[in-house]
Amino acid sequence: MTETEDWSGRLLNFRKALTNQNIGSITSLLRIPEDLNEIFRKVADGERISPSEGVMLFEQGELGFLGKLADQIRRRKHGDHAYYIRNFHIEPSNICINKCKFCSYSHHFSKTSWELTVDEILEKVNGQEKNVKEIHITGAVHPDRDIFYYGDLLKKIKAARPYLHVKAYSAVELDYMINKSGMTLKEGLVYLKACGLDSIPGGGAEIFDENIRKDICGMKSTSQTWIDIHETAHSLGIPTNATMLYGHKENYTQRIDHLERLRQVQDRTGGFNAFIPLKFHNTNNAMSDTPVVSVVEDMKMYAVARIYLDNFSHMKAYWPAVGRKLAQVALSFGVDDLDGTINDSTRIYSLAGAGDQNPVMTVSQMITMIIEAKRIPVERDSLYNKCN
Ligand code: V47
Ligand code: SF4
């Protein structure tokens, strides 16, 4: 054997070894951890995952893997459809009895305070195009306004626009106005329904874990009150949404605890329309030293929520909160709904530092976003009936 043959043989072996080693490490990178195999099987078989499996997904699930699982579930429920709605918001006031640390919107933190009169609100309502389907009313917990003020507002909006779906008043606003009136929860909700309340938005849920809740929004209604209000609403035929404020001080176990409490309510009532993860933003509030989470964390949140909440029909990416681009990406991580056109009518997120200072999206922009994500755009009403 010549010296050259010897060297070429050794080089060949070295390359083989190197290749084998690389293949080994690549496969171990790509290999689904043993523990996640069972979750993979459960999702494929349409079975529910447990709380500890939910935490495991957050801790060990690589983003591509989570996306595939979530997308499988979304596709099973909605095929290629992705929803949007023509809607707008009314924020009646930012004067608030509470002082949530994450809030950039209330008069405690924002530089201005406002309270719209009923006439000003009606002017905004009448200024909307006739084909707008939904009004979303939410704001601060104003100390002086009571259930009769809010009930009259509903009646006047319904008189002006009988076919507008009124999604109004978060559980926190409802808790205050109903308590103040001396009515029971049931009486208060029956009264508001009779005035024109069609559904309830998901705000005020924040994070159910009692310790973190006490820390970041201790003055607010308790987690159990939020749940009681939604459950009572469901029992009266008022559908609601659910949210979770994520990406601040909570850990994965606390996120799953929140999802688990929602899943249990949904098992009992079936009254939730959609789940909306709300990304924490840290501008101009008392939590400015808490960094915002990464895009990877955002997509993990959508995907794990989609996998965990097997009894929720819809998963919404609220684009003013997460940003237009990420909302579009979220369509591949379990999301089937992009909320709506908004028409520059909300300040909650622009004040907190989310990208859009003037949140407005035309229908053609929504359609383009959805088509680019390889989905079929479907205009919906508030109850997810198809409009086109
Ligand atoms: O409860 C307030 C959140 C919520 C910040 O039901 C913040 O269709 C992040 O619930 N960073 C109100 N989030 C908005 C809401 C909502 C939005 C869109 C659709 C629906 C629906 C409901 O906004 C509050 C709170 O969780 N929020 N401040 C902040 N700095
Ligand atoms: Fe008030 Fe709502 Fe802001 Fe809390 S989040 S301070 S309840 S406006």
C-alpha cells in the first residue's frame, strides 16, 4: 500500500465517521422527545391532553412540532377557512377605579382622560358603514356609571342599528355595574340582555393564577368572579369569548392552569366562541421593566392553546395586539380567526406600545393576508355564521 492510498483510506473513514456523527446529532435534534410521542398520538387520535402534557409541550416542544400539531387540529375543525369580521370598537371612558400594573390605557397611566357621552357614542355608531356587523364596547371601570347608563346605551345603539351585534362590557365592568345596582349576577345579565346585549368580550381574564393576579391586577375582580360571570352568561344564552394575558410574570404551569379552568367551563356550558391569547406590551405602564416575549413564545402560546383547548371552536389572533405580520403567521399555528377591520377605534394596544398606532384594516387587506397564508377568507358574523 502506498502512502497516498493509506491517507485516502483514512480520509474516507474519517469522513464516514463525521457524517455518521452528524446524522446522529441531527436525528437527535429532530427526534421527537420520548415524552412527546404520546401527545403526538393523542392529537392524531383526537384525544385530550392532560395538564402535565400541556406544560411538557411548552417546555420541550420545538416550534415546528407544535405548529404541526396545532395546524392538524385547526384543519380538522375548519378546513382551509380563515375568518374575519367587519367591526369597530367603542371605548366609553378610560377613567378607572382599578390600577392594573400592565395597563397603559387607564387615566392613571395615559396622559389623557376621556368619557364619551351617549350622543358622542351614537355619532360614532351612525358614522359606520351599513355593512359593519359588530360593535365591541369595552373600557375602564368608571366609578360613576351604573347598569342603567349602560343598559340605556345598549337600547339606543339597538334603536339606531337594529342588526348590529353588540358585544359589550368585559366581566370586570359587569362585576362593578351589577354589584353597584344591588342585582344578582343573573338579574343584571338578564336586564342587559333585554336591553340588547348580544355577547360578552373576553377581557379581564388576565391570568387566573391568584398570586400573579394579586401582583399585577390585585384590585380587579377575582378569577372566580370572571368565571362565574361567563358561566352565568352562558346559562342565559349569552355567548362569550375568553382571553389570557401572557408573556409577563407567569410561568408555563400557570398558563396551563388558566387554559384548564377555561376548558372546564367550556365542558360545562359550551358557551365560549373563541379563545384569544393577548400578548403583554410594556410601554407606558407600571410593568415597563418586564420585557416582552419573543415571537417564538407568541407562536408557542397560540399552538399550545389550540392543542389544549380541544373544546373551543375558534382561536383568534387579535392583530392590534400581536401585530399584523405575526397574526398572519399565527394562521399556521392553530389560529382560524383574525378578528376584524377595527376602523381605528381602539387605543388599548397602541397606548401600550403595540406596533399599530392607528389600527385599521380594510377588507381587501384582510383577504390578502389570509390568501397569502394559503387559506380561504370567510367573512363571518359575531357567531361565526358565514356572510359571503
Ligand atoms: O383585559 C390591557 C388587555 C384586554 C394591556 O373578546 C393588555 O373578541 C397587553 O379583552 N398589554 C382587553 N394586553 C381587550 C380584550 C379583547 C381584545 C380583542 C378582542 C376581544 C374579544 C377582547 O386587553 C384586557 C387586558 O388583558 N391589555 N393592557 C397591555 N399593556
Ligand atoms: Fe382599569 Fe381595565 Fe386598565 Fe385594569 S386594565 S386599570 S380595569 S382599564
